[in-house]
Amino acid sequence: MLRKRIIPCLDIKDGRTVKGVNFVGLRDAGDAVELAKRYVREGADELVFLDITATVEKRKNLTELVEKIAREINIPFTVGGGINSLEDAQAIIKAGADKVSINTAAVQHPELITEIAAEFGSQCVVLAIDTKLEHDEWIVYIHGGRTPTPLRAVDWAREGERRGAGEILLTSMNNDGTKNGFALDITATISAGVNIPVIASGGAGTMNHFADLFQQTKASAALAASIFHFGEIAIPQLKQFLRQQQVEVRIQQT
Amino acid sequence: MIAIVKYNAGNIASVKNAVERLGYNCSVTDDEIEIRRAAKVIFPGVGEASSAMEYLRERKMDRLIRSLEQPVLGICLGLQLLCRHSEEGNTNCLGLFDTSVKRFPTTDIVPHIGWNDLKQTRSLLFDGFGSEDTVYFVHSYYAEICSQTIATCDYILPFSAAMQHRNFFATQFHPEKSASVGERILGNFLKL
């Protein structure tokens, strides 16, 4: 049985993790590699690194960081944030990332999805969709949630699939940061409307929220950040809980 | 020395990293002499079958790979290229495994991405593999089960998760991305 995946997301700035990291026992809680290794030990199924570095020159640090992560961790990882061209994607994948996540650039230049898929395969391309419910429509936002687009999330997910995306990373802006649970309705609609895996993101606050997600939608994976970083939910306990709820997850053998 | 075959397929860096984490020296190379002299050869890859085969044929690497006598491990696309034929690009492959590669029917999500279990494991490769253990897959094409299958996986339908013929081993999953379980499988191969 294919297992549902639990994916911690780490924000990276200038080669370090930022925001919401409060781990006891890490030598340096700001060190992305140390944090990543900890999640691997705890049984994370994949990792996502989101680069929020603003300046171009500092992005060189990112490639070096990706090389270091690839040397040290033995599970798949995705890198996103500021990937605007095939060249950006090439640099990240050559540095050792398994997948790249594209968001704003994909909306502005949808052919980028196809270009990356043609060179590295669809499994390398994660289409990240930030969406917000407005007047009963889930609208796609870009520029880190600052700019609305005319696209409906369902249509855009289908188009992304058609253009060669291998997975959809769906973030509900209404739910993100609320800890009130995932956006079950739009996640159910999109995960039933495409034939590629959907990773749900935004709103996880309790272990029950993960169970609800996997029981009420076809999502293949759940992504969360702060609840893991602050130790509010520990991955091993989350997985034991999900297994008790009849959700098939991978339990790390030690 | 472990040789990792260099060709136009991706994901080779992760295999090198994984071999080095296990404490082996390795070289990513397309040099015939270096590959022939290597203690073990790994034939990895994520990519498209027809362009990969064309690349190998143009450089006569198809004959080289077929004639290797030391233990060889194909991974993912590597496994598929060691089969007889692939539906992907209607490609004649290396023909070491007597089976063909088909696309998953789209009755469920394709690609098959994530952690899944293995059944009917029968090989030294799976020494120490536990019934709860899972490995990481990412693929849209699969090899049909045949007499050379040494592990199966069930996704949409049962398929070959690993195969062996003589000195040729192959896994559809990615041991280099399958955490400690994958490290053990890779380690078992490197110790052969």
C-alpha cells in the first residue's frame, strides 16, 4: 500500500532556516542541514526547502546549501522559491535536489512547466498553487500571496497537469497559519480532479487535522512547518496516531 | 572503486552521495576502461527511455554495459533499460531481463510517487529487510513480473520492484532515497 506522506517545510534565507524554529537539542536551530537531519531521523517522508532570499547574489548560497543537503540526507527533497527559469531549475537539480517547486513563474510563463518536465521528467516538477477563497471561487495568487490572478485553482491545477507537472502543492491562504485544519473542500476537489499527487498545505494545528485530510480527500501528502518546528506535533507520534486512524503511513524503523 | 555510469540521465549525484555515505570511493564516469575495472557498477537514472538508449548506442555504451561481468545495479530508469523493450518511446532496450516495460494505466494517480512496501523479496539484496520496511518509488512506467523478479510491489497492479539475472541486479525504487532501509539494500549490493 502506497503510504500517505508527511512533509515538513523549511524556510531558508541566506542559507539558513528562518522563522519558527524552536528545537531543543539542536546544536544550531538555524542550521537548515541540522534541522533536516533531525526530521529524517524522526521519519519525515520528504522535505521541502523554500528559499525566501530576496537578492540574486545571495542565491548562490542556495546552490551550495542544496549540495550540502544532498550529501547529508537520504530521503527526497524539493527546493522552491524564486525559480524563474529553466536555468534556475537546472542549477538546483544539478546541485542534488530531487524536485523543484515553481509558483509565480509558472503562472507567468506556463511553458516553464513543460520545459523542466521535458529536461528532467515530470516527477521533478512540483506546481505550487497558493489559493484564496473569494466570492465562492478559489482564486490563484502569486508573488507569495500578494497578487491575485484571474485563474481558478481547479482549472490551473488541471492545466499544470496537462503541461507536465508531476505533483501539485496546494496551499490554502485562508487556512495557512490558522491552525484550524486544512482546506478540505478545495483539496478534495483538486485531488479528485487531477490524476497526479496533491500535497496539501496550510492550516495544520492538530493530529486530527491530518487524519481529516487523508480520510476526506484524495491528498497524497500533507505539508506543515511551524507545528513541527515548534515541536507542537512530533512526527513519530503523528504517524502512530494516523495509523490508529487507519491511515497508511510509513513508520520509521530504528 | 565503484563506477557510476555517466550518461544523459538525471539523479546521478544522489547515488554518488549515497555510495560515499556508505564509505566507498566512487567515480561517475563514461570511460570504458574505468567501468570495466570497477569492483561494482551502478547504472542509475531518472529520464526518458528512448533518448537514454540512443545516447548509450551512439557511444557504444550499450555493448559495454551488456558485457560487464562484475555485479551491476540498475536503478529506476536503469532497471527499465536493462529490460527487453519499453513502451516509453517504443524503445528496444538492453535485453538482459526477459520482460518488457509498460505505462501504468491511469485508473489511479500516475506517477507512482512515495513509499511503498515490497513483497516476495528473494535475494541477498534484501538481507535484513523487515516486513514493515518501505522504499521510495517515483515512476510512471513499470517492468512486468517475470522469472527474474526478486521483489514485487503492488500499485495499480503488481510489478517488478527488483530483478536479478546473473550479475545484473536492478531496483525500480530508489535505494539512495529510501532512508536507512535503502542504505542497507545499497550496502548489501556493495558487499556482494
